[in-house]
Amino acid sequence: QVQLVESGGGLVQAGGSLRLSCAASGSIRSLNVMGWYRQAPGKQRELVAAIASGDDTNYADSVKGRFTISRDNADNTVYLQMNSLKPEDTAVYYCKVVTTYNSYWGQGTQVTVSS
């Protein structure tokens, strides 16, 4: 089993920044892909950004140029730096990690961007 602990959400004004963190612990053998998803009220959960073990990254078009995903393999942590935040970025943000055999979700952290 892998446990994920997220932090860094909160309330910010439009144009501001937040940094999300997700630390993995437990039976970690290989964290192949680490990523962030978000779900706004009444909408489906969507991929925000993901980073593979080789540091290849993938971003949703809506966040390209504003968000940056990174990972610290020594600490089994993935980060999401969010700049130039917009009200439409308001959502619950979930961390997800994919190992060789399973995938795991974090509990979610609320990000609210006021206009």
C-alpha cells in the first residue's frame, strides 16, 4: 500500500500563486508516474499535469505556461507550482501516483481562486 499526503491548497486571489505538495509513503518500489488531477463542482475529474520517472511531463492545455510539475525522487514527493491563477482553476486537486502494479489517489486539497 502507498499513502499520499497532500498539502498546500487554500484561498488565493486571481493572479496569485500556490504550491501543492504530495508526499508518498508506504510500500514504495517504483513511482512510475506522479500527477495532479482536479475536479470542480459538477464537472468530471480531469488531468492537470503528470510527470514520469524520466521527468517527461504532460500538461492540460488550460494550465500550460502557468503551472509547473516537478518531483523529488529522494523524498517521493511531487509538486505543482501554480502561477497566474484564475477563478476557473477553483477545484479540489488530487494527487495520483502509478506504480508498477497499482495506482493510488490522495484525499484531495481545495484550491479556491477569488476574482
